[in-house]
Amino acid sequence: MVIGRNQRWYRLHGISIALIIFAAGVGCVSKKRAAEQARKAYFQGQGRALMQREQAGPVVTVNGQVVRRRVDWREGLSLAEALLEAEYTGTTTPVSLRITRGGRPISVTMRRFLSGSQNPILEPNDVIEVR
């Protein structure tokens, strides 16, 4: 039996189409199931992120116009070093700096900081606000 060109194309592509339909049907899930899977993946990711933070060690948080909001704390880390590591991106000199330690604010005078006479040593979990 001789198969014509069109018949051969139909047989080859008919098989391909059947495989595509089968493969598409295998991966289908309901909206409810998809939402459950997404929620589970989200919470697994949150748990991993929390574990990584805890394993990373203490940090200092820098809020304001900076590239890195989290700076790894180390013994003797000064305010100036933390700001350099955070990479300040503002176009002008900051107007004010404030350190919050244990819920209590520590005032830093910009003029004294820029002159080098006030450069406090930071402690783990300090929060620096650059304005």
C-alpha cells in the first residue's frame, strides 16, 4: 500500500497532536489545588529565609537611601563603617542620622559625625535611620 504525502503528514502530526493533548492533560490541577501548592511553597520559602537569617549571625539594619539594608555586625563596627558597607545612594549629604538600640533612640549630630568626633560603635540589631 502506498501512502500519499498528505496521509503521511496526518499520521505523523496526528500522533504529535495526541501526545501534546495527553501531556497537557496530565499536568492539569484545580485552582484550589494550585492555590494550596502556592501557599505551601510560599511558607516553605519564608521558613528557609528565616533560617538563613538566623544562621547568618547578628546584623545591623540601615533604613534610608541605601543599597544594602542589612550589614553583618562584627566586633568594633562603627557607624561610618556600617554606612560605607550599606552604600548610601542619596544625592546630597544626609540631614540626620539616628541609631535605635533596644527601642531607645541614640542621637547623632551630623556636624560632629562628619568632623569625626562622633562615630559610635554599633551593637548587634541596632537600626540606623539615614535621612
